[in-house]
Amino acid sequence: MVGSPGREALARCLPLAREQHGIDACIANGENAAGGFGLTVPTAQEMFATGVDFITSGNHIFDKRDIRAYLESSDRVLRPANYPPTAPGRGYGFLDVNGVTIGVLNLMGRTFMPPVDDPFRCAQEAVSHLRDRTPIIAVDIHAEATSEKVALGRFLDGRISVLYGTHTHVQTADEQILPGGSGYVTDVGMTGASDGVIGMEADAVLERFTSGVSERFSVQKGGTKQFCAVVVRINVATGKATEMKRIFLRGIA
């Protein structure tokens, strides 16, 4: 979700998607939901009211200072698990839906990203704890490098239900079920304004690329919007993914 256009597209498309695909649980990355940078308590509550069940995040999660206390108290919003242990909040949690427990893990990559702990070591430890309670585990890897996401998918294959990437804002067409039974896609894509540059007004982005300086980026408010998602079918007994389907709706008014 990028800013108010992303939240508007979410409100229009998510209820229909949940009905059409029989979705039991929805996990959304909300680190860009508030003005394009960070998450606020009202914004998180708006996302929950729309039909989101669990919110993950990434390197912008602490951009809004008031979210820190909320991260400590909420059991439905995560920050990356490989932030320092002293950072507010938690990196994994559980969601109970229709008598089924889903484990959710949020990680951040290290290649071309702010310094954090090793996501592979952190993932191994966290998945072990999650599997003590449930075989159904969804992992959001918020990372820049495609290779790092692919490698983590292979590393966790067979021990999780699905690993999906976020951060680049561009949906990839490589959804698959890995040999061990884990679903995988490199990036879910962005829900927000289709015009501009990955949800932001183009002028400031172009100025940054062409001159090296610019004003702070602002969310693209005009034009059409898009909704990106991935639907995963999971065998509740084994925790294995049985089907992956991308959703990319463009031209939303």
C-alpha cells in the first residue's frame, strides 16, 4: 500500500477479492501506507477495517514515531524480525482463522538495504519457533535484491507454506511452488497510484536521478490506481502450498 491511493484501491478491491477467491486470511505490507512513508495507528486501523487481518512492514516502519508504542501493544502488526532485539515490536506472530493457526514472519534483506541482522539465521530460528505451534507459515521478505529473495525461498523450502517478496513495488511473474512444497513469488507488487514512479510523483524522482538532488518524494495522487496481490492455497494438514495465483488489477478510478 502506498499512501491514500493505495488505501483507496485496497478498500475497493480487497472485499471483492476475498469473496471471489474464498480468502480466509489477508496479510498486507503497510510500511508505505501513511503518506508513502511509514505507518500510523489510524492508517493501520483503516486497513484492518477494509479486510486486512495482519500487517507486515520493512525499512520504513519507524518513519512515523507514534507507531513505536503501537508495535509493542499490537499482536497484528510486525516489524522485520532481524532488526536489533531492542527495536520496538516483534518480528513474527500468529493469526487464528476458522480454527486454523497461521504463523507470520517478517524479514528484511541486507543487500542494498539498511544494516540488519542475517535474515537467513534469523529465519531459521523464527521458523523453528513458529513450527512448534503450526505448520502453516507465511514469510514476507522485504528486500531489494532478487537473488537474496530467491535464495531465502530455497533456504526455507519445505519448512514454510509461502515466501513472498515486497519492497520493489513491481510485481514479478515468477509465482511457483518450490520442490519442498513452499509457495514463492519474488515480489507481490504495489497497490497504489499507477502513474508516477512506483507510487510517487515523477518530477521529484526524475530530478533525483538527473541532478542528484530533489525535494522529499510525495505520493502520486492523480490518475488511475492499481491493486496487486497473490492468492495462496495451503493444505492445512501439511502446511504445503497447493496453488499460487497473482492478481494485478490496473485502471482503477
